[in-house]
Amino acid sequence: MSDSAGTGLWWARRDLRVSDNPALLEATGRADARAIFAWTPAIHFWSGRRIGHLARVLWQLRAGLGGGLAVRRGSAADVVAEAAREADAPVVWAAREFSPSGVAEQDAVAAALIADGRELRLTGSPYAVAPGRVTKADGTEYKVFTPFRNAWRQHGWRAPAPAADLTAMSTWSRHDGDVDLDQMAAHGDTSDPWVRHPEFREDRILSHLEGFMAGGIERYATERDRPDLDSTSHLSIPLAFGQIHPRTVLAASAAVRGDGPRVFESELAWRDFHADVLHHHPSARRESLASVLSEEDWLTGRESDEVFMAWRDGRTGFPLVDAGMRQLQQTGWMHNRVRMVVASFLVKDLLIPWQRGADHFRRTLLDYDHAQNQLNWQWVAGTGRDASPFFRIFNPTTQAEKFDPERRYVERWVPEVDTPAYPSPIVDHKVARTETLALHKRAKAARAGEHRPD
Ligand SMILES: Cc1cc2nc3c(=O)[nH]c(=O)nc-3n(C[C@H](O)[C@H](O)[C@H](O)COP(=O)(O)OP(=O)(O)OC[C@H]3O[C@@H](n4cnc5c(N)ncnc54)[C@H](O)[C@@H]3O)c2cc1C
């Protein structure tokens, strides 16, 4: 069949937008076009809030495509292959994924389509520069962030893709596997007026970006670490769902002068760096890239469950840690500085392996992104690439004094902080720090083959 014959099918993945979308652009280049999203069994392990959010995003996307998107239950391979048969689409277009599960999924879809005499074509990715592209002169990966970022800047990225012409979009017939998005959208509660409502409409996200570039970005370089001032972009949620592409964000920041935009771009470079690390080391999704303690040093059993639950529920007696964990519980988002503090507290004060904290974040974060979550946890734990050294242990009290000096953030999320109802600290930070550093030293010596019993 020729390239322009039949329907162009867009398999929507983590690129749930109409604008700046190369895969949609290709699919709509035909006489007839449609879009399909696979509501896979993995989604049922998400938090209710994240499921509700996805449903609202898909609802808006379907409206934006004039009804041309079907959302069906099943594995991606089954759903996409069946949709391609139904639409008589010789070619399916999709954005390329680089995470281990995304790669396995696109391989399965490609195989199912080939078995049917059809083809999967991948174009674009969720990153400004696709993982694996930025390499040293000898073709190997960068292990340190700053040279990666410099090479990343030099490599540059494409301009946003032209707008797709949606006149070719047509609608689907009803199907047994259709997901009721109205019903799914009822999951999770976004009615709390304080919660900064994650926006579902693409045009709202674009105007939010415009507003941020016209205002907040100026203060970004100096205020981004202050959870009380809430001056970061809040773009992580639309970026995670692909409601906006990083190159659209970078194109907007490039037009603004000053330190703010440059620091902001550097954060987006971290996003690409972490994806690059996971691409080169797929095992980093579960395994530490470097060892910091001996296996037996980590807390296990009932004691670990008790302290883990106190951390999870925001009852540690450390106000900044508890404020962060409650913000996460109540909104599905947490400020970056506080994410670092709570993660350090779990791993280094409570001696709980980073994977357990990462699993909790996976279930609760609205902006959950496999590469960003796992590699940021590894960064804090001191086990990742170019990570914070293990001996850097955040002091949750001085961090609060420095980054929430008037206690506005803490008082917002822990209103009982100054009353007898607030729990006492579950550990003595000073003691925990000394013990953890001693364990680290011992483990290091053991690794170097120098360990001698006391
Ligand atoms: C333990 C831990 C877990 C994390 N898990 C995730 C996650 O699952 N998903 C996620 O998107 N971010 C994660 N982050 C990174 C960061 O906390 C969020 O991206 C940021 O708080 C989002 O808020 P914002 O959009 O207002 O950020 P801004 O400060 O406005 O930054 C702009 C964008 O840059 C990117 N960015 C900023 N900081 C980082 C960073 N440290 N690493 C990678 N990208 C970054 C994000 O895409 C962000 O939207 C995690 C950080 C830590 C310490």
C-alpha cells in the first residue's frame, strides 16, 4: 500500500497534545486520520488522583481532536493492532519511548502490527534531545551533569512542529473496550481551592507557560528553592503527560533574558540527563548504580514499617518533612527542595532503601515520570550518576529555617505544628546522622577490602 493510502493512525502515549506533535502531524497527513490510546492494566495501579487526571487530559484531547480519539482497555499491542485493523491503517505513528517499559511496549506493538502486514513508525520523543544523542567525542555517555548540559545546549533541539491539520480526523464506532472517561474523571478530589488545579486544557497550559515567562521566571534563579514562595513553573505535570513538549517550553524561555531562564533551562537539562542515564542503564530503574551501605545496614522488619508509615503519613515530628509528605498526599505534587529533604530523611535518617520511597512517590505523584523519579531518588541517596555524595545529609530543621523562614509552608500543611497534638521527632537527627556516616565509612572500607573488626 502506498504511504498516503488508508487511514493514518496516531497511537497517543505520553504525548497527549495537539500542538507541536510530530506523530499526530504524520498521521493527519493522510486522507483520513484517527487516534488511539491504550488504557493498559498498569494504569489500575496508579493512585485514584492520577487516574482521574489522565481521564480529564484524555477527555480534553478527544474534544481537541473533534472526537477522533478512542480510549480502549487492553495491552497496547492488542488495542493498537485491533484499531489499525478496524481503521484499515497501514502505518501507525507514535512518539518513541526510552524507558525500559516504554521500549518493551513499543516492541510488542511493532511485532503485532508486522504480524498483520502493518508498520509502526516512531518519530519524536518526550525529550528536548532524545536519550543517547548527546555523547562525548568518543561516542560514550556523559557521566557528569555539567559537561552533559553543555553538550546538550550545543546539540540544540528542533523548533516546535507545525500545527497538524485536523480536517482529516474522523470518529470511531462504539467498542466494547471503550473506557468511560466521565466515570474515570470522577477519581480523585481536585476540589480543594488551595490546591493549584492542574490544568487539563492544552490552551490553558500554553497560556500558563506564557504567564510564567512573562513574570515568575525573573525570580526563578533566586526563589526556586523556596517552597513558601511557590515560584516554580508547575509544568512537571503537563510535561509528564506530554500535554506540552519541552522544546515548546525551551523556545519560550529562549526568548527571555536573564539568569532565571538559564537556570530554568538547566533544570530541563536534568530531565534529559536522567532519561539518558536510564537509557544507558535500564537496571537503574530498581538497582543502585553505586553502593553506599552494606546490605545488612538497612532497616528491615516491623521497625522499618513503623517509621516508613510515619514518613508516608507526615507524622515524623520534623515539620518540613511532614509538610512535604502532606502536600504530596493532598495534592499529588511536592516542591523540589522538599522532595530532596524528605528523600534524604527516609534514606539517611531512617535507613530505608530508596526504592521503597520511590515506590510511594510512583503511587502518589501526579507528575510521576519513571526516569525522573528513580534517578532523582538515586541522586539523593548518593547511588546515582553525578549524585549528591552520600555523606551530604540534609538537616530537616536548618533546611526549614533557610527555605521556609517564616514557616508559611509548614503552617499551611501542618496546622497543628505548635500544639501538643503534633508528634515528637521519631529520631534524633544528630544521632542518626553520626550513625549513618559511621555505617557509610565502614561499608566504604569493606568495599575497599580494608575493613578490620573493631
Ligand atoms: C526524590 C525526587 C523525586 C522526583 N520525582 C519526579 C518525578 O517523578 N517527575 C518529575 O517530573 N520530576 C521529579 N522530580 C524532580 C522535581 O522535583 C520536579 O520536576 C519539580 O519539583 C517539578 O516542579 P516544577 O514543574 O514547578 O519545576 P520547575 O522548577 O519549574 O522546573 C521546570 C521543569 O524542569 C524539570 N525539572 C526540575 N527539576 C528537576 C529535577 N531535579 N530532575 C529532573 N527534572 C527536573 C521538570 O520537568 C520541571 O517541570 C523529583 C525530585 C526528587 C528529589
